[in-house]
Amino acid sequence: MLITDIDEMKAMHESAVVDSGFVATCGRMHDLNTLPGFAALTDEGILGTVFYLIENHECEIVSLESRKENLGVGSALVQRVVDHARTASCRRVWLVTTNENLRAIRFYQRRGFEMKAIHRNAVEAARKLKPSIPFTSEDGIPIKHEIEFEMLL
């Protein structure tokens, strides 16, 4: 598996489909097509992508997608962002997930991220930016709160 810069990957594979769209976090809409990121590649194609934003000496992981679970793709992509954030003199790496995303909650805690804050009912505001956010998960859990995780560097 090769981890490469998203822009380099786009230059090498003009027709490659990269994670695209918009993500709402903490009352802000992010266009993934404008953010830096990394892609995990094999001969089979793209295994996963991560997009991030560095502002004010902090690095936000805006989106992480692993197309093949339990192969270390997500872990490798997150580690690449953490390493890049250290090089960029960031004080922390942080991200937001929602209360029903139990897999993400476990994933980030197992990789050293700590729960920083629970933003109660923040998804209600996010739906004003992105109305397609569902009201419940496939498991029937109401999607209401954003949970902020951080890793201090």
C-alpha cells in the first residue's frame, strides 16, 4: 500500500475518482475538492482517502474514508496526517464525529485521540448547511451531537 498526496494522485490518475462532496463540522461547510489530503493506493486502486485542514497551528481531519476495512488503511492515513501536522508545527490534530458513529468513536480512541467535547444538538445546525444528513442511523440511533476528539502534539 502506498500513501500519496491527493494532488500528486490526481496528477498521476486524471480519471481517478477521489472522495468528493461536502462535509459539515462545527457549523462550517468544507468542500473536500479544495482540501489537501492523502490517498492509500494499491494496484487495485484507491483503498482510502483522508482530507484535512490546517489553521492556527491546528490540524482538523475533515474526512476519512476506508474502502476496505481491517487492513490498516484508516490507521495509515490518520498517521500520515499526524506526521504532517507535526512537521507543520501544529499543536493538535482534531476531528468531529457524530454520536451514533460507534465505529469511529472506537477507532479514534484506539489510536490515541481523546474526547475533548460533546457539542450537544450540533447536528441540527449542520443540517441547515447540509440538509441530507439523516436523522437516525441504520441502527435507529438518533443523530444529534458532534463529538470532538483531539490528539495533542
